[in-house]
Amino acid sequence: MPRHHHDHHHPDNHQAEHHHHDGPDNHEDVPHGRAGHNHMLSRAAAQWQTPHRASEEHPRASEPDLDKVEAAFVESFFASSDQASFLRLARIPFHATLSDDSQLQLLRVEIDALTDVGSLTPHLGGESFRYDVLPATLISQRRRLRFVYFDGHGLRALSFTDARNLGDP
């Protein structure tokens, strides 16, 4: 392929002279910000730490605003004068039979407070990493809710949605 030269617009509205390279002139393959324009040289980065994503903590459910119902549960459960009645109001079953006829019995409700104060960034090649303390504006806090059931052999931790779905036919 012939070498070519052209001007190129960047998002900050300045023009930069494009470097010479071999290959097709298709810049939609690799967005700016990745390692150069030559997508043949780019590799997937090693991921050491999975960022928190709200969608992973709260799977989509058929009930609208179930994430808000879960948040209200977390805020009020321990303050309730009768946690057993609170569980009944939230439609969390104490006993359930699974499709394989195994039985689940609710043992405890766990609510953890999590605060992310640092991050890991892998160096190129993934052999080492850099640790950074997060600035106050990036520190994130969340609660994790789990319902711990005994299944006859061991413990099973279920999410709010999964525990509520145990009672559905």
C-alpha cells in the first residue's frame, strides 16, 4: 500500500498533521486515545480490577424500580422493630423449594458497607501494577445486601431479586 499524508481533526478543535503509515485510511477502526492509529498493534489490556457497575449489583427485574425497593430495604431493615415481619413485607421467603426439589431455609440477612478508596492500574504487559489512593471526589460507597440460605449441604448467598423470586411460582 502507498504511504499517504493528510490533515486530521481532533476533538479539541485543533488540526494535527497525521503521521505516515502503511495500511488503509480507515480511522473508524480504532478510536483516538488508544495506542496509535494502527489497530494492528493494539492489544487487549490486562484487567486486574473490575470496576463497580451498578448494573452488575442490580440485575434487571420485571418489577419497575426494584433497585429503589432494595435501597429502601437496606436503609430500614435494621431499624425495624420486627425484622421477621419486615422480611414478610418485602416478600423474602423463609423457606423455599427449588426446581430440583432441594430446600432452602433463610438463616441471615447480611448488609455490608463498602467504600472503594484505592485503585489498581496494570502496567503494559500486565506483569506489574500501579496503586493509587483515590481523591475524595472519586471515593465510592455502596451497600451490599445478601440473603444467606442453607440448602442442606452448605450456604447460598442470594441477591434481593433472587430471594424475592424464590417465592414466585
